[in-house]
Amino acid sequence: MTRLIFAAVAALVGFVAMATILVLGLPFWLVGATTRVFARLFEPRWLPATTLTEYAPVVGWKPRANVDGYHCVDDVFHVTTDGDGWRGQRTIEDSDIVVLGDSFAWGYGIDDDHFFANLVPAARVKTIGVMGYNLAQEFLWLERLAPRLSGKLVVWFIYLGNDLIDNVLTHKQGRRMPFMRQVHDTEDWEIVTSHVNPSRWPYTGTYGAIYYEALAQYCTVGAGKRREYAACESLLRRGMALCDAVGARLVILTIPDKAQLSRAGHELLMRGSRDRASFDADLPDHAIRGVCKRLQIPFVAGKQYFDVRDYKARDVHWNEAGHRRMAGILSELYTGDRAGMTASAMSTM
Amino acid sequence: MLGVLPSPPRRAWPRAFGLAVGVWAGLGVGVAAPLDPWGKAAAGLLTASIAGLLSVLRPAEATVAYRAWNKAARMYERAACTAVLALCYGVVAAAGCAGSSLRLQRPAPERSLWYPKATLSLDAYRSQADRPGRPSTGHPWLEVVAWARRSGNTWAVVLVPFLALIGTLDDRERDDAAPAGIYTLF
């Protein structure tokens, strides 16, 4: 009982002191609470991630059609998709350039107004991009859409952050996806889709944990030849054959991960590496350039153009500056294509 | 805590902040201005409008002000948290002045300091956190009150308001980095 009385008296004194502290904080709380109320009024309601894609047989998932709403990454952005789920309202037939890719091609994190496809002055651009896709999924769409690509410039993005490794993985965050498998005892590769269904692929582990590990190995000479490049070559060969067959012109454009573009990023990739001396952030581009050279496909290394400031600070995707940069690259490519620039000339871009 | 705002701010937030500051500054001016009621209302409205307009027309400056305000709010919350924690220790120290319930002096000859304790049921060893026989009272602070009464530490109940305030002020576990539900596939 004595203890309770002592504590109660001390607490009473404490409450008086606490009241002073609370009064001092009142302006912060009032302004903070009011700001939240106004922010809720000004900021449009945004759609959760699950509403942007849906399950699709064979390819695993596809973008939802006729979306006209908002989503949030580092900020809220406005997004519209057409009747097929592709970003923007322009049709494939009505375009000069068709861009094939993953979330970079979809324009993840950017408003329609700042989306690179809407910023190319000389050409009409349609993007066939889906968040989280690997090159095998993109190829399957290329195969489906090939008859509509006649006479067009097809620019195929390869995001170096995860596209190469994703080609040989069975799922993404438990979503089953087509992948590349080497045909037994041959140099051939096949696209496996038989496991694709709406059920979750059982897995444990953290999504994305292996991406930087894989990218670090791509950037290290000592890591040796990676089978991911062979899988990639197989897909690009098929893509080239498809485009040739319908009279479309294919260009490969690599998108660097922002970790490849700064000293701090290099350090991030090299942590835990035993072969720091041979680290070279250009190695993935050299390898893909070699593949494209063998296949006679024009190749453009995005790393020559992009700067770390073209990327969002808290996300792997481009900011507005990055989209402007990509629009510039596409504009140059289109101009070169119209001028009849050869594959080797484009490769020096 | 309500005082600290998301950082870095999304586009809408500096504008909302400017308007919020405008509203409160307008109220302040309206109350403090030595004018008749209509004059007070006009002065308040004018102040609020200017602040609101500035935040809309000069978003860069509004963002700078937002960041500065947020920094101050964060500093206040850290300082307030430390001060309330010190008050909390003060209460514990005061309770300690009433003496200890533990028998700390040397025992008299032939007397033992061993206490007989009943055994626990086998269920108690499965999980210490959710063992049977500990009905939850719902709110964590009610749990603290229930524990204080149950364990004979009724004095500890007076700590609850302090601990609740620390819980509100402490931002170490707060994560403004990204809202939930964003797309993580890339």
C-alpha cells in the first residue's frame, strides 16, 4: 500500500510534467492530423497491386484490361490500359514502334503523361509490357502478336536486374510462370508451360533475394559462363525468326539495374563477392551484345544512356527523367531505322 | 504518431501540409488579431488563403517547409519520448523508496529462504506466451493492469499513461518507406 501511495504521488508530479510536454507537442499534432485529413482528400484512391494483373493460362498472368485508375509506388500515378490490358489507348496497328518488356515497358510507377511511350515525338509507340514478366513470357506474346507486327520496329527490353535469371525460374512470388529448360543432352532449349495453373507454387524464401546475387555474378569474370545467356540466346533466336517472318525489325535494348550505375551500387553488388578485382558492371551487356552479334540482331546497351538519377530513389524503376531518356533512345532508334541504319551501326549506339 | 508525416512526401502531402498550416495560422490570427469579429474573420481567412495558395503555387517551397517541419516534429517526439521515459523511471524510483518486497537481509538461524511453489500443469510448458489459464483481457494496456493486480504490483498501474504515451511517441518501428499493397514484381 505504501508503495502504491509513493508511486501515485510521483505519478501525479509526473502527469504535470507530462502535460507540459503534451502542450509543447500540440502544434505538431494539430498540423499533422489536419495534413493527413487534407492529404486523404487530395490524393486519389489507388488500386492495390492485385487489381492490375490476373491469371492467364500459358503465360501465367496478364495485365487487366480497361484499367483507368491510380496505383502507388513512391508516389501515386495514373494508369490506363486498353481493351487487351496494354498500357495506353493506342493500338498495335496504329503504332510505328512496338516495345516488348516487363514492368519497365508497362511504365510501372509513372503517370500516363510522363510514360516514355507518349513522349516520342517522331513515332507512335505501343508497349506490350507486363509487370514481373521474364523473356519467355514476352516471347509468347511476341508469338501471339506477330501477325500484327508487320513493318514495325520491335524493341525488346532486357532488364538486367532479373530478366536473365527469371528465364530459368518456375515461378515469381509463387505465381507459376513459363520458363526455359535445356533439352536433355542437346544444346537446345524449350519453353516449359505445362506447370502453369492458377494455384500457388510452393516456395519459401524472400522474393528478389537472389537477384542481386545473380547480377553480381553476371558482373564478375571469374563466375564463368552462365546458362542464363544460353536460354536468352535461344529466345532471341526465336524472336528474330518470328520478326523476320512477318517483316518486322527487331532491336534488343538492355535496361541496366541502377546498382550498375553508381559506385555505391557496385559496392552493393560486390559485398560478399570473393572476386572483387574482376567486377565489371558492363559484363552483362558484353555477353548479350555477343549473343546479338551472333544472331545479327541490332543491340543497344541502355547503360550507355542511363544515369542513376534516371531511377526512383526507393524503387528499381525509372522516374520521369528516365522515361524522357528512354523516349530519346526510341526516337534515335526510329530515326536510324527509317534511315536504313544497319545492324552494326545501331549496335554502336 | 500524428505529428510526424510520411517522408519522403508524396506529391499531395506538401500541398495538404500548406493548407493545414494555413488553417491553423488563420485560426491563430483570427483569435489574436485586435479587431472586431468581422475583421478577425477576414484576417483569419486571408492568412489561411495566402498559406494555402502558396502551397499550391510554390510546391518546391512547400516541400522544403514540409521537410523542415517534419524534422522538427521528429526531434520533438524523440525528446518527448526521452523525457516521458525519465518520468517513468522517476515513478519506479519513488515506488522503490517504499522498500522492497524481497527479503534481502540474512535469515535468522534455522530459517530458510526457500519458498514452496506448486508445480505447473504440463500445458504450461508448450508455449509460455499463450499457455492456458491466461485469459486475454483484449487491449495490451488492460493486460498490464491485469498483470499488476495479479502479481501484487498494483502500484505499476500508474505507469500505464506514461507507457502509453511512450508507445505513441516512439517511432522506431514506424515504417514510412512504402505503403502496403504496392506491386513488388519487376
